[in-house]
Amino acid sequence: MLFAPAGRAALDEAVRIIADGADPVAAASALRRSHSPELAAAALTQASLRRRAETKFGADAAVMFFTPHGLEQATRPEVAAHRAARISAAGLGAAGFEATGAGPTGVRPAGVPDGPTGGVRAAEGPRVLDVCCGIGGDLLALARAGCAVDALDLDPLTVEIARANAAALGLSSLVTVRTADAAAADPGEYDLLFADPARRGARGRTFDPMAYSPSWPVVLDLVARAPAACLKTAPGIPYEFIPEGAEAEWVSYRGEVKEAAIWTGMGTGGRRATLLPSGATLTASGAEADAGPVSRYLYEPDGAAVRAHLVAEVAALVSGHLVDPRIAYITGDRLVPTPWAACYEVTDVMPFSLKRLRAALRERRVGAVTIKKRGSAVDVERLRKDLRLSGSESVVIVLTRIEDRPFVLLCQPVTSQKG
């Protein structure tokens, strides 16, 4: 509906109305003066999605198309670009594949123009099969990295949207998008398989790979038939689901772990953590970390390093040791700036006691706290209420376990460079 000229006109008008700050009722009334109720509703929904998408897709959001689930599940462009750059640089073979962007049928959605680059050009990078492509967040990054992408999805509407997004961003010459079942695809015809199985079912988000769509056995079958593969998964994927010999990479964007990527057939293996936007990366070195007393500084490793079981490697970077063998907190006497951990100066260490903690905060005139915990059963929100804070100072409260005993550390943040 929105791909046709009338739909685009309605969408442009909806974007202007929303930008002017009109409330939903007034916006709908204004659009219905010149468009059908159905088209007006679709245009307003799409305009609202574009506004929401600005925080993730930036300027590209102004010309892209979205669905609510598609926007929520789409990879952040920075993460997709990092992954696409790895694929492009892997030397998997430039097939010189040419694509028109019209898809195997040669039919382009009505009213969707070829992008500003237009025409047909040869890809410089590998041929990639993108199964479960969604609205196209990853295929756009792959195409921008010079890959020729054959993308597919089970949902016809999603396919139309992904195709329209490639056209809107001038990438049609490198992309084909079609409706197909991933299980029926032949990844052996491509240089690399990219798979992003859906992690949402009828009851919402699922964390069980066996409940992915397609399910994990189907995904692994595709991987087994591909020369190389990259699988996008949730950060919490259990280690037992990672294929033997594969590399598992956890990616953190501005301190938040976004996803794990499993790589096969690219001469890699083991565990890796990557920080974006800096691009800093950390791999297993065989380092081991002892546990010892809390020292002057406390280091909180980035979640990607924790997920990748690289806490000992972070401890080695800061010449520190663990607070407890089973807890991902590092401590040391030296202040060592690192993008791999937030750093705090420890002012007090005490066994956990609400009464004692409240007294300590009252003595220090603390009125604002940041509460962190690892290995602690304390309810953070209940604790925040029970502290009954009053004062002008602030402090970081760290709840943890040391030798099976609950402890609390009072700290002050130390500015350090983050990735």
C-alpha cells in the first residue's frame, strides 16, 4: 500500500504532520481529508516507526520501511557493519556476482524505485545467503561492505519491506530478496551463510535455541552444508549449542551486550569479545586469575568479556585478581585504564548488614546510590527503599559474595575510556 505513489505521498504527509507535533487524533483527521482511512492509518503507523527508528538507524530511517517487530529485532547498524566488515575481509572469494535487485522473478514492488546508485554493478566481495533476513538490517550492511546478497524470509510482507529498504538506500544492484523457507535453501552455492533465526514465538521472546525459527537443528544442518557461516544468536546462548571448532564472538555496544555471533569456516575458533564502536577485541589467552582480598580498585568487566569467559584475560590487563573465584569482579592496587572494565575506587568493605549499611550511608550524608550486584540474592529495589536515603552525596554500592558470605563495597567511579 505504501510502496505505490499514493502511499508514498500519504507517508510523506504523515511524516510532516508528526514532525509538526500534531497529536494522534489531529494527525489522523488531517490525513483522512485526502486519503482513505486505511491508507491514513498505515502512513501514520509507518511515520511513527520511522521516528522511533532514528535512534537505531539514524538518517537512514527517513527513507526506510519498518514493522514493529522488525524494528525491534533488527540489528544495530554498528553491529551489523562490524560483522559485515569481517565477512568482506575474510577472503572468501569475490564471485563477481551481479544482481539487479529485482529478485529471481524480476518483479520489483510497485512504486519502489531503484536506489540512487541505480543500474547493475558487480559485487567486490563474497556471495552471501542471508536466511531469515527480516526487514534487512544485516543485508544492508553486507551490501554496503561489497557483498552480493541473496536474502530470503518466510513472510511475503517482510520480503517486500527488505527489498524496498535495499532500493531506498541504493543497494538494489547487490541484493535480491525472495520469499522462501530457509530449510529449503542450498548454502553450498554461496561463499557464506548468514543466519538470524527468529527468537520470538507466539508467547514472546524465547531464549531456547530449540524454539528458534528455524530451530537449531535446522540451522546447524544449513551450517554443515555451507563453506562458511555466521550465525547471529542471543548473548545468553548456552555453550553446549556452539558447534565444535566454531568461534563464538560476543559483541558489546557502548557497554551493553547486544548479541553473540557464531563463526565457522573462516579459520577461527575459540572465544572472542568485541567492543563497539571502538572495535577493540579480546580473545582467550589461557590466562588464569587467582582470588584474593579486595584492594584499592574494583574493576567490573564488560559484559561481552564476561559472556565470553574472558574475565581472567581482563584481570591480566589490569594486573588484578578476582574478589571471589566464581564472581566476575576484579580488584587490584593499581589504576589501569582499560576499555574492558569500568573502574571504581573502593572506600569501604563490610559484611552485608542493612543496619550497618544504612548507618554508613547516613554518616557519609549519601542521598543517591547506584546499586550493582553479582552473586548476591538481595532485592535491589527493596534495598533502595529500605535505605531511606537523605543527603547530598552519592556512592556506588556493590553487592557481592566473598567465600560464600554476602559483602557490600562502597565505591566511587573512576573515569576510564570505554569501547
